[in-house]
Amino acid sequence: MAEAADSLPPAEVLLSKRVQEMVINQEEPPHLYICRKSGEAADEEQQGDVSSDPLSHFPVIDISKLSSSSSPLSDHDGELQKLKSTLSSWGCFLATGHGIPTSFLDEIVRVAREFFEQPMEEKRKYEKGVEDFEGYGGDPVPAKGQPLDWSDRLFLDVYPEDQRKPKFWPENPPSFRDVLQEYTVKMRMMTEALSKAMARSLDLQEDCFLNQFGERAPIQARFNYYPQCPRPDLILGLKPHADGTGYTIILQDVEGIQVLKDDKWFTVPTMSGALLVLMADQMEIMTNGVFKSAVHRVLSSSERDRISVAVFYTPEADKEIGPEEALITEERPQAYKKVKDYNGQHWGYYQQGLRAIHIAKV
């Protein structure tokens, strides 16, 4: 990692190589991947900036209790209240009782791992350009001075179906496409149930968020592979950020993701069958700041690799979204204005390592 500054390969060159490839070839991590100072991770631990006991702290919500038809009224009301307070303070939770069998979630992780374990030439059939978004590779080139992430990913538009680009959908492993199609159907059902429950928790008409998202609200799937990293003290799997979507649903095989709360990083525990639900900027806007968009990051590890599958649920790009009228009161004046295609604007800030939510503030 001691290359002379003038001989450093530019980000474009590094992003045309896969991190997994560098690990297989036992190459030293290039300078552009370094995003932390030596000793910074240890300092965080020492100063108590990282919580060491994830399961005792981290909020868990049983989604099956959020539907009044399937649980006793006291359970239903209690869980709705818990949902509201959790999203107002944490901006995220582990979801159980969502109705997706653990065996099927294991199958998604399995096909994702099988895809990334294939020879490089097989994966390159689905390769994206360095500046493109969809397909196999790394994220587009960030702004000068921004670190690269220690991960490879396959990014796919999965809904609406007429927006899919089949050339990026892997044919191997053979079950990949069918499994992703089934997961997309289940994610559509889960986003509908969650959007209604979040509205009810705020005493709003239950379809109000669904109406803001729109009938053709895009759903995208991002399969992430985080290879082992020789310097987890200096390199992150994914830099700190908040998503520009409505919200995000994440499946992970082992721990690695952390969320920021009260200036402290909390590791999201792995719970069999649980999915992480993360509020993003557009839900913060729609709830007039009641729900918090969760800042999060992914650690790298020298001991093991990691798979995650993130599903992004975003309002239609041409639809104007804004705070629900009923959430604008004398006690809580309007904090955000109406915005359109916020996700596109958010990406420009993300590439510079910045948050974008200030552009929507009144």
C-alpha cells in the first residue's frame, strides 16, 4: 500500500478490476480503498463509539402483529406503537413474522454466493461499464478523493417487469432468475404491508404512503459480495451513508452492517429468518421528519467473506413526494418541501461522500 502518489492507478482503472480478483491474486489493497486512519477503529472501540452488545439493544418488530386481522388488538396496538417509536429513534429494525420462509431466504443467499463463486469470465458476461449502474461490478466512479468500497455487487432493476434488462440477469446458477422473481413478488407484498403499517402507526390513512410511492414504484435488488480484507482497520466494505430511496430491506448472512444512533455505531445482529428494514431519506421527507433516515456502513473482515442482498423501494421518479399534510402541525411545522426524483439528486451527493437531505429542507 505504499505506491508513490504519481504512480497510483486512477479509480477508473481500479473499478475495472474486481475486489474478489485482487483477493484471489493476494494483491495489496490499493491506496484508493483506504478510508480510515490507522488506529481509528481502535479509537472508536476505546471511546465507546461502537456498541459491543448488538442483540440486547437492537429493535425487533414482529410484522405479523402489525395487521389487526391476524393478532389480538392489544398485541397489534402495542407493536404499532413500538414501530413508530423505533422508526422515530433508530430509523430501522429487524423484521420477523414477515411470512417469508427462512429456507427461502437461505436459498437467496445460496444463489448469490454461487454467482460470486463462479469463475471471473462467467461473471463478466453480466459486467457493467465503469460509469454504469446496472449489472455486475463496482459502483460508478466516486468524486475525486472519495474512497472505493471493498465489495463487488450485482445490481438489477426487478420491478416494474418491463424495466428489467434480461442481459444482466445471470443464467448461472440455473435457479437464480426464478429465485429472484419469487423474491421480487414477496418483496412487493412486504413493502405494501410495511407501508400500510407505517401509515397506521402515525394515525394516517393506510394507503397514503403507497399513493406517494405510486403503482409503478421501482424495486431494485443489489447482491453484495464483501471479500475478506487484509486491512479491516483501514478499509470499509461500504462507506457511511443514508439511502436516497423510500426504504431498504436487507438480508445478510453474517454480521457486518452497522447503523449510527446517538453518535454511536451499533452492529446489526444476524437473526435467523429476520430482515433488516432501513428508513431512507424519502420516508423521512414523507413523514415530515418523524421517521429518521438511518445512516449506516459495512465493516470489512479479515476472517470471512460476507453476502448481503439489499432491496430498494423508491417512489416513481416523476412523482412529486412531500410531507403528509396530517403530519404538519403547529408543534411540528413543515420541515421538508415537495421533491421530485430525489434519488437521482441524492446520488450526486453520495458520490462526494455527502448527505443530500438538506436539499429538501424548508
